Amino acid sequence: MTTNSQNPETIGLHGGTFRRDESQTSVAVPIHQTTSYQFNSAEHAGNLFGLKEFGNIYTRIMNPTTNVLEERVAALEGGVAGLCVSSGQAASAFTVQNLCNAGDNIVASTDLYGGTVNLFNNTLKQMGIEVRYADPVDPKNFEKVSDEKTRAYYAETLPNPSLRVFPISEVAEIGKSKGIPLIMDNTACPVICKPIEHGAAIVMHSLTKFIGGHGTSIGGIIVDSGKFDWSKNKKRHPNIWEPDPSYHGAVWGDAVPQLTGANIPYIIRARVVLLRDLGSAISPFNAFQIIQGLETVTLRMKQHCSNAEKVKDFLSKHDKVQKVIYSTLHKGEVGQRAKKYFNGGNGALIGFELKGGLEAGKKFIDNLKMLYHVANIGDARSLAIHPASTTHSQLSEKDQIAAGVTPGYVRLSIGIEHPDDIIADIDQALSA
């Protein structure tokens, strides 16, 4: 067992309460590929269903293999408790739905993953949840569009394609003064950034990306910091402080601390209401696969970031590259945020604009021999995509530019291969 104070290399291998499988003494985390669990007695079953005690009921709600993953990622992020779900997209939805009802709103950063924007602008809108946007260049923009119905702030640590590091502590402080929690999507920055240390209330990941690392399994996680003061403005959080009819009028803000001794009403409600009712459960096998990636994520992030720095330097000097986009290359305060919030690396994501525009971007992709052309980030392998002809192709040219996608823009997710080999493949693709 480890604590959150230990180093990430150790947490990835030993985090949480699992030491060995007590029934068979295996050191590797077993795959509990089961739907259901035998209750000890009628009283035991009644206590579990009545939330008088916690335990396994059904794998849609919790599972022993998944629990190890939840504990370890929570420890890695410096949080108190985690909840795994079927994908990062499900995690994004749950983080908002857990606090919002029809007529409520959140304020989100303008710099977001396209799938999140679509979720916010369309699916959540159809549910009656409004998403307002604030440009994070000035953190005060979040305060300007908040009102009494604002339930949360939402942002990504290192969003692409802009790769502008988010002002975590500045926005978190604005939120704390109003009783508004900051939710951070830290998918692109495990290990190198700890949003909870800078005031974030909730952190989420697409486990599919860097934490999993191997490109084999899809999953997501939500981590509760356990530090947010939900009682500061009880009217702002009816889902925490008003009786829940689905649990005989339980008030989560009161019931959970009494039951667990921890300030985690948010994550418990997400599990026993949203995960129970919507069913976006991660499979035990995928949880096992992602645990294998988690064990080495700290080592991989060092190599990802080191390689990315070398690729950034190479591209910055290449005559066919018009501009390089990287976390540390932004001007002014935005560029300084990488120094403030990152520790041990500046990220594995790089964008660059080719002088030849749209056709040059497509030709570059077609000329790659080692880098994979996929719509993903965070694999151990290096990945590349040309957004204007793929992920953003359905947007108008005006909307593409607003999203930070120029015709010649290429996004790279730098892997852990030898940096010379990565650069050689990029070089030959540019030359060809």
C-alpha cells in the first residue's frame, strides 16, 4: 500500500490498498471477469443496497480489478477517490451531469477537444444543460459569464490544437470564492501536472491515452480531490444537498461523510446514481490492461516529453515549417504557464504549420513511414494527423481557424521510440 505522498514511479506499481490477491496470493492484479457477487447474508445484501456499507454488488457499479485502477490513479493525481467509466467521453459527460440538471449551466474553456465541444454544444444542450465559454487567456473571463445557475468550471490542462496551458490556480480561486468547482481534463498531462495541487476539485482522464499507453483499451476515470468545500454555497449544488428520491431522500453532502469519513459526496453520487443508471462501466479486462500501462506511465512520460523537445527543436529550424505550436512557445503569460504547472516535462503534443497549406499537410501524412496516421494521442508509438482533412474537415474554413486549425496544420503525438528515428521519419516526409 502507498500514500499520495510517494513518488509517481512507486504509485503506478503499488498505489492503493492492493498488495496481493488474498485468496491465491498472486502479486499481479487478477481479472475479476464476473457480473455478480455472492452476498454473505440477507442482512449483508440489504446493507449494500441501502448504502449502509460499501461492497461489490454488480460489476456495472464496481469491480475488484477496476477498484485497483481507481485507487492507483486517484493516488497518482493526489485525490481521495476515483471512478472508472467506459471511456474518456463518458467521464467528460459524467463530470458535468453529476452536478447539472435542466436549466443549469457550466462555464468551459474555449480550448477543448472537439468531441467534448460536440458533447457540450449538442447532447448536453438537448438535456437542457447550457455550456458557456470563456477564453482562458484572461482567467477573469470565467467570472464574467458565471451566474447563480453555474455549477462548475471545465477545462483541459493541455488542449489541442492550441496547446495553451490552462491557468488552473487562477480559475480555481475564482470558483472557490463562489462555491464553483473546477473540473480539469488532465488526459494529456499525467504525472507532469497535478491539477489538484493547484486547486482543481475534480480531475478526469481518458485512460485510453497516455495512462493506458498501448492503444489496446478504452476507458475513462474521474478523480475526486476530497478538498472542495461543497457546503460553501449549498444552493449552488442541489444534487449534493437536496434529498435524492432514488435513495429514499438521501442527502449526499451529509450521508457520504458520515458513511465514509471522507469529503467525497461528488464521486459517490457519480457511482451510485449515474454509473448505476446510465451503465457506462469499464470492462474488468480493459481495467486490467490499463493497469499494465499505469505501471510504466511515469517512465514513458519522461521519454515522451524528452523526445517531443527534440522534435520541437528540429521543426523550429526546418525551412518547410512556417510555425511550431508547443506548450512553451506561446508568448507572454500563456507561455509561462508551462513553467508554473508542469514538472518533469512540457508534454508530448506538438503542432506545426506547413508553408504549403492543405495539400502539403496531406502529402506530409502520406509520406510518413514510421509514424502512424491515427485520430488518437498518447500511444507509446508516435502518431500524426492532419486535422483540416480529417477531424475538422466538416467545419467551415472560418470555424477551423477559430479552432486553431490552419490548412497546413499537422498534430503530432510523440512516442517513446528513439528520437533520432522519429526525427528521421519526419525529415524524410517533409523532404518528399
